Amino acid sequence: MLYIIGLGLGDEKDITLRGLEAVKKCENVYIEAYTSLLSFGISSDGLSNLEKLYGKPVIVADREMVEEKADSMLSQARDSDVAFLVVGDPFGATTHTDLVVRAKEIGVEVKVVHNASVMNAIGVCGLQLYRYGETISIPFFTETWRPDSFYEKIKRNRDLDIKVKEPSLESLCRGKKIYEPPRFMSIGTAIEQLLEVEQKCGQSAYSEDTLCVGFARLGSEDQIIVSGTMKKLQTVDFGDPLHCLAIVGETHPVEAEMLQFYAVNE
Amino acid sequence: MLYIIGLGLGDEKDITLRGLEAVKKCENVYIEAYTSLLSFGISSDGLSNLEKLYGKPVIVADREMVEEKADSMLSQARDSDVAFLVVGDPFGATTHTDLVVRAKEIGVEVKVVHNASVMNAIGVCGLQLYRYGETISIPFFTETWRPDSFYEKIKRNRDLDIKVKEPSLESLCRGKKIYEPPRFMSIGTAIEQLLEVEQKCGQSAYSEDTLCVGFARLGSEDQIIVSGTMKKLQTVDFGDPLHCLAIVGETHPVEAEMLQFYAVNE
């Protein structure tokens, strides 16, 4: 059996009782290292917090391992219980669909233990989850690569008067085996790039006066949530990753009232 | 302190360690009774599963209590720790923003413990969460009230080629104090109503041949996920609530492959 277990957003205490029970009976425990593991204390002192809680070693599976060595993990899962831990929810901001497909193809049973993801926890700012439009991912611009395909999506969402979530994840390298050290998109950089693209495309999808909500380390003890115009949010120090940004559409009175509590301090 | 704690989607074991820790130190524990508590064993044998786990009584707060007696709960929270438990995530399919606004207005501190919600757990079917459009809620039709305002939203989403989630929740009573016993919208009834509205509006937003995914009891041990056309899903017995339905747009190859595993058995 392969257990794919969401760890939630904060630290080792955000696992569910069901998830912890599954980890405890697994012979091998892997953790996906794609996304931020900082708050789980993994980069600083090994995996100690998780390993202490689980009472067993945890193997960090980097991108290459998940993509190329999934077969060996899956063949272990054929004869014993294997846990694959994922920050957030297994099917949240990144997808593990491919792993599930491969497991099912070779007849390995898969159980998913869900948890909070940035995709639903973002509701804490008071903007109704029902009314969000499609989510956009903003890559880091380079000297020669400044894609603006996300602009059309934002424009469409803005025209429909719904909100756009923009999880600002690390830039993804494609087609090469040497991975850059992970870089995390900050709200400041995201807004800078958004405004550059608006200036280039010029369809008034948004402006520096557009109301947004910035989130850092959502679901952690030290999370920051601030609402304000793009211009104002650029002056806020959101600190460590992960950051994400919601562009606000028309608001319901209760939504507006809630955003007031998060308004940028002037 | 008011703790608003998500219980997740399955049963009492889906609470997080952080959530359980908070419940244990709270003097008063309330649970919201709006949504389905069936799987938590609440309607059948009181609150025994939850109360056994927590080691203390749990007060079921029905709709009237949450709306009208929130003040007394909030004044308790001023002087002691109070837990308010919510199935799923506190800001998932229903919103508790109003409660938070009232708490903040009278200076009561609020802490939110996130958990899985149908809004992210639906990703388990393999359709990328990023690409979902706005969510639609379908009310029960009556003899004289057959609203079709959701049709425009589905049409828009279909035109944009994104998916529509349709959590089929109980019909909401507005403006009266005598509440109907909760009724839960089934996938069969939802599709029947969708097709009726398509026939009336006639803009080919979808048809009985449109690919969908039906979900029942998402996140529970006995969850059911089936993909197929609307026509085929109408023949499936999804069993007990809660049900929800995704209308599928254009799929990526991995998404399509994953949906195959859930294809309706013929």
C-alpha cells in the first residue's frame, strides 16, 4: 500500500491523526522535497521534528528521485506499507497525479490522507472560496524570458469579476538535470512583474491601485496576511516564503469588512 | 481565545494534532451542525466518537445558535479558551467570516486551525486544482422556484474551458425561523436539474454527453469517485451524502489517464 499523506501547512503538528497512524505503520517513509520544507525544520536540523514525532527515519525524496526512482518506491509499496509525505495537500498546489497513475498501472493500492492546502486555507482572509477564478503561477523573469501568458487569464477573471489566486512558487526548470537552488517568488517581485506586464499589454486588467491580499507562510504560527493596493503591498516586508497573492474582485459587505482587519498599516 | 478548528472530511481521526491540542485545552467545545455530521457518528450515537477522543462534552450549535447566540459564545471566549469545530475547513464550502468579524469587533482573539476541505480534496480525481473555475451551488427546485442563475456561470466556465465544481449542499432556507430538516442534493438530482436548465436556456453550455466526475463522501473511508457522461452518472448509486460534481473541461493527458481509473463500470 502506498499512503500519500498531506502534512498541512504549518509544522509537524499539522498532520492528522489518520495520517500519523498511517506513517507509524509504514516501513519506509519518504518526504517530497519540491516545496518549502523550511517551516518543518527540515533544512536546519535534518528531519528531527518529523522523525521524533514518527519515531522512525524519513527519507527526503528530491525531484529527481520522485521522477526517476518512483519505480523502486512503488515496488516497495507492493510488498509493504510505504508513506509518501507531501507538504499541504497531496493534490493541492502541485499534483501527484502522475505517481498515482503509475501506482495504479502496476496494481499498487493507493490511499490518500488529505490535509489543508494553500488552495483552501487562503479562505481565511474572508474572500469566499466559491468565487475564486482560475489560479495563476508567475515564473521568475530572466533577461531574455519574460512570459506574459498569465495576463490573459487575469484579464478574463477580472472581467468576470472574480478573484485570482497566484501562488508564487519557485521557478520550475524544464528539460535539464542540473537544478537551480530553489528560489521563492516574493509578493514584491510578483507585483513588480505584474505591473511590467500590464504596462506592456495595456488592457487595464489591473493597476497599482488594484486591491489585493498578500499572504506569507499561510497556516504557520507566524503567518502574515495584509490587504492593500498593489502599490502599498510592495512596501510590506512579508519575510520568509511561501508567498501568495489574491487579486480582489467585487466584494460582499462581510468580505469587505473582513479585509479591513487585514488592511496595511499606515 | 476563540479557536475555529477544521475537522477534515472523514471522521474524528481527521483532526490535526494541532487541532486536538487546542480542543483539549478549551473549556467549552461547540460543533457547527449546518453541514453533514453523519460520518462523525453524531446523528446516530450522540457525539460519542468525538467526545471520547476529546475527553469532554461537545455542544452541537445549530444554525440558530450560531447566528443568534454567537455573542454568548464570544463572551466566553473573552475570558477562557473556546473551540468552535467545523467539518472540513473553517473557510471551505461554508464561510465563518461573519463569526470572525464579530469576534474581532469585540476584541476576542481568533486562531484558525486549517484542515482539508472539499474545495481542495476534490483534486484527488486528478483534475488540476489550478484550473477550476468559479464554484456553483445548485438549490433544490420546487414547483414554483426553479432558479437558473448558475447556468450563466457554468456557460462562462465552459467557454473558458475550465472546470466547474458544484458542491451540492442542502437547500438553504432564507428569512424564516422554522428550518426544514436538512435535505442533501444528490448527483442524480443535480444532473436532472442541470439538464432541465440547459433545455430551457438552450445555449449548449453542456449536454447529457458532457464528461463529469461525481464524488460522494469525499475524504471518508467509503468515498466514491466515478467519471462518466452526465447520462451515465445518472445511473450510478452514489449512496449517502455529501455529493459533489465536477464538469470536466479540456484535459491534459495525465488528467485523462487518471479519469480513466474512475470511469463508470459498464
